[in-house]
Amino acid sequence: ELRQKSVVRRLYRRLTFANRQDMLEEDIIAKRAHKFFSLVGTSGRVIYYPGLSLTVTGIEALLEQQQLYFGFRPDVLIVDYLDRLAPRKSDLRIEPRHQLRNITDDLRSLAMRHNIPIVTATQANRSSLSKLKITEANVSESWGKVEVADVILALCQTDDEKAAKRARLVVLKNRENVGGSSIEFYVDFDKMFLSDLEAARKLGLIEQQPQQIGMIRTRQVGDR
């Protein structure tokens, strides 16, 4: 959904722990990020396509081109985002909800063929705006996305949590395990930084004794 430069800026902010104001010094931030990549011995690619112009078949072609011409094979593929991918040509006349189900299925098949995890995002529906904790029923447009995906994680945050730089990661689905658990974590969207609470305390980002934001009841297995 975002252009290449915007994605790279977000990545650099995460690597260098820089905020939006710091990003005005782009040359300095870029040098810090390149130093990080040289130290850890890794690399990545950011490739932009306009919304609804790239199919899953097109993504596979890009993977093969990167491997063939540059010897680059990603350890993980991030697609931003599922609902902005183009449907198969054979699906152009079917309902959008069926198109999205097939796109999700094609992404899963791509991950299995290339033996890499694929991470993407989707939207929640309007009814989720008034909920403390969303569920699978709040996934927008197509239930088929829920049926096909192996793991579904939801980011939940109230106004109080936002002010305290907290959020909750809710496991809506886990094909290999039990879903329904909820994990509270520290988040600073200005610096694109997420961390578990213990690590955030060690970094001095939150108090040693965290303040109680509110009573949050997490649905456990067996609840109705």
C-alpha cells in the first residue's frame, strides 16, 4: 500500500530507534541502518506496485527473478497488504469476498512451494471500533481469509492503552496450537518500535511496576 521510500523510512526508524523528527536527518539515519545491515550480514528488498495491480502469480515471478538475477532468496515475505492484491484473471467476474478467499489461498500455496513464511495484513470491520477485543468475526469482507490462514493475530488498543503506549496482541487463530490467548506489549508507533513488557522495562521505556490500564478479560478456552 505504501511506496518504497515510505516503507524504507519506516524500516530505518525501527532499526535506528528514530522518531519522525529524527528522520529529517535522512543521511545520518541511512548510515546507521546500513551499518546495522553490514554488522548482521543480512539484506532485503522493497518492491512497490500500485494497489490492485499485482497478482500472487506476479509475486512469484518477482521471487524467481530475484533468485535468478541477484541470488536473493528471502527468509520471509511481507505483503502490504492482502486486500490490495489483484485477483486472478479468472476471478474478475466473481464477488470480491470469493476473490479475497482465493488470493489468500494462492498466498498460502506460494508459501508452501517456496518454503517461506508470508506475512500480510487485512482490515477489521466497522463493528470492531467499539470492541475491547476483536474476534475472527471482525475480519472484514471475506470469511474465506479466516478459513485459509494458518495464523491470525489481531492488534487491539483502547484510548487509555494508546496514551500509555500499550497494546494487546490477540491470537485469533493458530492452526498448530490453541488460539484465544492475549499478550500485552509496549508500542511506540512514532519510532515503529514494539517490545514485550519485560524488555521495555529493561530499556527504561516503562516503569518497573507498570500502572494498571484497566481490567481486561481475556477469553480462555472453554469460555462461551
